[in-house]
Amino acid sequence: MSEKNFTLPNKLEIEKRYESYRPAFNEILDKIENLLKQKINLPSNPTYKARIKSFPSYYKKILRQKAKESSQSIELVTLTDMIGIRVICAFVEDLALVEKQVVESFDVKEIERKGADQSFKEFGYESVHILIAIPENCLPESGISPELRKNLVCEIQVRTILQDAWAEVEHELIYKSEFNPFDKPLRRKLASINASLTLADIIFQEIRDYQKKLQTELGERRNSFYEKADEFSEEMLGQSHHQVADSSIVGSPFSKGSIDDLVLTALHEHNTGNFKKAVEIYTQIINSEPVPPAMVLSVIYKHRGMAYFAQSLYEQALNDFKKSVEYDPNCFRSIYYEGIVYSVQGKDKEAVECFDNSLAIDAFQSHVYYRRALALFNIGNYTKAMEDVNNALKLGLENEDLNTLKLKLIKKFDMNM
């Protein structure tokens, strides 16, 4: 472009025009952020950061990209990243979920995955940038110029916590300071840091995946334990038994290696009905070298006790629950499980003592009140049994057997009047 037909942009006029829109930008960002919070649903709530591009950054960019337009236009020259909101997630798996939910909820103009094409030797932040049209209900109530209303977009950046941390530091070291690290040692250091943060994100995700698998297996195992205990309760109350389908025994999907892998394998075998195999693996963990920490041993003894219980090996189950409590005296569930074993064995006084001890540690266990009420009913202490039934109901326990027990207690009181 020759000097004859080129007019230099008036920086002061452009700044005045740009800053005049700041209240409108703030209002738009507040509304879009609130809308994002309504639309985005993740297991771990993300953090939101809204920002308006600073005028110095804005001015540098329009000089690079839109110098002619900025010198001639009387309207605000728009950029795609003038206003933006970062959605900062805890885990890598959340990124795809956020992108999907944004696409479903907004008019998306463009999606760019920054850093996706870099090799491991390069450095630069990774981030998903989604350009959305400003929703009608997010425009300022006072109105906005037609040109801005037509062209303005909001940039939604989706990152993990570590990706965001790297982007902030990179902005200071490289972009903001216009530092160009040609020196190879510096390039290696930056690449190493970036690779370490990327690896950390992957490890965090692997831990998250493990926890999900573990919680799924634990939930299934606990339900099977209670189902067996309920069979005895229903028999005592004269109810029909639940029909529990037999689980087919299949190979474990978890690789065997660390104690974590062994725990998942044991739980899987346990949940698929292969109790003997589960006991073998639990025993392997207990006897492993170096000796596992006390808290780990407490949990494993509890699990093995539940596997013994599923096989009606009540003495072995009882011994394991007691061992679990030895390693962790505050393990109220193991104490509760002791009480269940005693109840099945018809030792209701011993059961009541265990339930007492479990509730002394955690008084908000509705099922324990129910189990203690059953034991108290069996030994003829109907008044305290009714108190426990009412406590279980207050804590929100919805159980057909609980209602049956309450009716039986009411009949006992009527007979004694």
C-alpha cells in the first residue's frame, strides 16, 4: 500500500471508541457467563474467567490485520478475540464435554484447536477456541450499533487447569514480552515444561478413570453384600426373597500389576460372583511385600470379609471384619458388617453391641438403625426397636422391610395394651 492512499489510524480516536463499548462488553460477558453456567454440566464444576482484550493488545492487532479498515472506518473495528470467556476444567475428558455442550447451546461460527498440530519438541499452549455469535438474550438492554451487533463474536476458550497455567506463563515469557527464544537450551527447557504439564494432565485423567472404575466396582460389591443380608431380614419378617440373577464369570478387564490393579481385579471377580478368586487376590494383597499401610489393610480385610460372607463363611467373615477394625478403629462400616454377621448367626445381643459401636462413630446411618431395630425386635425390646425405626425414617430410609417391621411393632404394642 503506497503512502499516497494510506491514512494513519488515529490511535486516540480508536481508543476512545473502543473504551466506549467496554460497559456493553461487560454486560454481554456477564450474560454469556451466566448462560454457560446453566448449560455446562460436568462432574467437577469448571472455573470461568471473562476478559475484554486490553486496548494496547487490540490496537497492535488491528494494525497488523486491519490497518486500512481501522484508518477509514468510523465504526468499531471488530476482532474475533475482543471479548472472551475461559472455561477451565479439572480433567482432559471434560474438554470434549464442554465443547459438545457449547455447540448444542450456542450458534457456533468456528472451532479452532490450538496446539493440536505441534510436535513434542515444540512448545505452545493447547486450547480449544470456540467462536459463538452473541445470543439475542445476551445483548445489552440499552441496545447496540447494527455493525457491532452483526460482527461481534465471543471467544470461548476451553482448557484444563494446567493448560491455562501454561498459557498464562507463556503469554508473559514469549508473547507479551515479544521474546523469541532462538537459544536451543531455552527452547528445550520450554518444551520440557510443556511436555511435563501435558503428561501431568494425562496422569490426572488416568487417576480419575481409575477412581471411576473403583467406585463402580465398590458400589456393585456393596449392593450384593446388602442383598444377601436382606434375604435373612425378609425371611425373619415373613417377606418374599429378592430374586438376584446369577452373574456370569468373565475375565477381568483390569491388568494385573500394582496393588491398585489387584484391587480392581479382586473387586471385579467379587462382583461377577467368583468369590473364591476374589478371596485369593485379597489374600495376595494382604501378604504382599512391602507390607501395605494399615488403612489399606483395613479396607482389604473388609472386602475379603464381604467375599467370605457371600459364600456363607460367617466365621471367616467375622474374623476379617474384626481385623479391619484393628487396623482402623474408626471403620464404622466394618463394625456394622460385624453386626450383620452376628444377626445372621442369630446372636442378636452381639449384633446390637456392634450397631451401637458403629453409630457411636457415625450417627447418621439409617440402615444401621434399621438393622439394630430388627435385632432389638428379636430380643423383645420393642420400645427401643420402634425408636430406631423412627430414626431410620427421619434419616430418609425408604424400605419396604422397614415399614413391615413398623407394622409388626405396632401389632406388638396393641397386643400388650
